[in-house]
Amino acid sequence: MASSRKKVLIPIAHGTEPLEALAMITVLRRSGAYVTVASVENQVGVDACHGIKMVADTLLSDITNSTFDLIMLPGGLPGGETLKNCKPLENMVKKQETDGRLNAAICCAPALALGTWGLLEGKKATCYPVFMEKLAATCGTASESRVEIDGKIVTSRGPGTTIEFSLTLIEKLCGKQTAVDVSSILLPRPNPGEEFTFTELNQINWTFEDTPQILVPIAEGSDEIEAISVVDILRRAKANVVIASVSNSLEVVGSHKANLVADVLLDEVLEKSFDMIMLPGGLNGASRLSRSEKLVNMLKKQAEANKPYGGICASPAYVFEPHGLLKGKKATTHPVVSNRLSDQSHVDHRVVVDGNLITSRAPGTAMECALAIVEKFYGREKALQLAKATLV
């Protein structure tokens, strides 16, 4: 069985868009693919966009003779430029093309890398909107589709299209049924590209002084997409987002074996006041968050002060429900664990805001949840600007 697993390479660099990279990594791993994350820098640790750190599995220089069924290039700047200028990567991608295997790129990477390398001649491709002119000069037809397939090359547009992009590649690699199975867990948007909405009950104003101070706790087994969606989007909005590890190490392994790097240990911010505490899911991660007495005490104080807190996926069921943090509240959670909620009246909603509580369902709803937080702090116009910029 192991020898039949599809092999995927995802290169990263300083300035890689972390939401694109982590979504690609974890969605493909859900399909059973063997995904190798390779740094094109001189070290495995890279400083991705928005102050997010990533840790690769290996250096690209150590695997240049390896064969992959798919090479996927994330975007982000200056990461996309660095990938473009990496000659060993260029050689690998060109050999991939010659051998009739899949290549894929998202955001700026179709124009900067694939186009510059001459792999899009006569092809139909798409990319992030601001790079369309450059793309048009290097490909046969520049498309505004969210995902474009032309033979053995698949391209996509940006952070908000990454899950669709990754599911398309799963179908190409592993078949339609595998893509459907993975999609049923992720819960991607049924209407991608349409204006995002959320359900709100008992509306109150979420306030802050100067800049919203937001805490995102993580643990071993936390869902990578859910954690990074909140951090990425809120930092784009200029909020001060602190990632805090409840473990004894800043570096924790997420639910699909991607390495997450916290800014601080939770112990370092126990006495700090936050305008919001937002928990990612992941079954094992949520269980560990629930067992952190220090975190639970912070959440209870947050709730008692009527200050915003929230959770995605398994966290409402595994953290909030057993600790009384959903009492008198409407909430949603992942379908697999929805029977753990005492009030299941809103479990089919993608994002639910009830006063100072926000809950959401899955990796595929995480960006909508993050944008809802932006709206509550900054207003609808700011949230729509970010939705447009990220192509949600």
C-alpha cells in the first residue's frame, strides 16, 4: 500500500503565503498522499508572510533527484520570486513536464514561476488578479477561473481558492471519490466567490482600544488550516494576533503533521488581557486545549467579562460545552461531533455569532469565520475588502 501512495512536493521559502501552503499540505495529506514540504532556503525554518513561521520536512537541495507525482507551488511574496529563481526547482518542474506528470501553482506562482520558465506557452492558466497581465504575456489564454486545468498543469488564484484547488488535484491524483470523501470532512463553501455571510444572534458591539489583541492557542493536533486562517486574516486586518502554545515547546505538530510555530508559550501571557480568544479545532488538538486548566480559566474569565471568544470545528464540542462556555448560547461545530452539543439548533450553520461567542464548523469554513471576526471588530466594509483581497 505504501508504494501506491501518490507523492507530492510542496516547496516553501521566506515570504511564502502560509495559508496557501498549509492548506495544500494538509488537504493533500487527507487524501493519503505522501506530501514532502521542502525549503528552498538554506534552513528548514522559513519566515512566511504575516509573521507566520513554517518548518519544512527537508531542504530541496537534499531531494532534487526524487520523483513526484505532483509538484505544487504556493504563492506569496517574496516567496514566489524565490521559487522562480531557484534553478534546482525549475529543473525539477521542467522534468515533471517532460515526463508527463502534474505541475500546479497558485497565486503569483503561475505567472512568476511557471510562466517565466516557459511552461505555459499555448496553455490556459489563471493566477492572482494583480499578476494577470504578466500571466497573459506568458500563456496562451489568461483565465479568471478560480481553478484552471490544462492538461498536466493546474493553476489557481489565491488563499480563498486553495481548498478548491487542492480538491481538484486530489481528483486528478486519486480519483473523484477520494476528492468527495475529503470534501465532506472539510466542508468547503458551496458557493465559492459569492459574498460571505454568517448567522448572528443577540447582537452586541465588539470593542477594542487602539488595536484588537487576539489570542490563538494551539496544541499538538490542532487543525493547521483553522489556526492559520484566523492568524493570517486577522493580521491582514492589522490586529495584534498572538499564537500561544499550550505545550512546553513553541513548535507543535498539527493534526496533519504540519509544523506550527507559536509566538509564545501560554504561560507567558496568562496575565495579559485579550479582546478575543479564538481556538482552532482538530480532534486531538481540541482535547488537549480542553485539558489545559490555565487556558480554560482564561476562557471563563473572558466569558464572565462578556468579551469575545470562539472556536472552530471540534473546539466548541470538546472545550466550550464541557466547561459550561456554551450555556445559554447558540453554537455550531463539526458534524462528526455535533451530538456533543446540548443545544443542536444551529449546528448546520457555517458561522454562528451569539453575542460575544463565535463558532464555526470546519477547515472549509475557517476563512468565513475569520472574516466574520474582522466584521465584528472593524465593520462590514473592511471585511469585504479582505474577502476580495483573499478571493474568498
